[in-house]
Amino acid sequence: MEDVILNQFCIGEEFALHEFELEFLETKTDKNGINYDYYRFKGKLPDKKIKEIVLAYNCDVLRGIFVTLRS
């Protein structure tokens, strides 16, 4: 497993900070009935090892960050 440090995102920050660098993907509901909106980050990726970054928001607050690495 590789470590990647993403210092441009912080759990709890508002959607407006990255609004113009995001592409909406889908809305999913978890087992507790909470909706999360998933967005693909279209801005400059911080590391060449990173293929994609997906951010999960609930009520315009960042709740999760998913990173896909190049193989």
C-alpha cells in the first residue's frame, strides 16, 4: 500500500471551496439513510501517482475522500 498525502482537502470543509473544480457523479444513500453526493475532482492532481480523486459530500460538507492510484 502506498501513502499519498492530500493537504488540499479537509474533512468538514464546505463544497464552495472546490465547487468549480468538481464534476457531479451520483448520489448514494448509505445504510443509515444518509445521502452523499459524489464528485470527481477535475483540478490539478497533486501527485503523478494519482489517477482520480472522488469527494463525498453530505449537505455541502466534505465527508469522504477516495483516491484511485495508477497501476
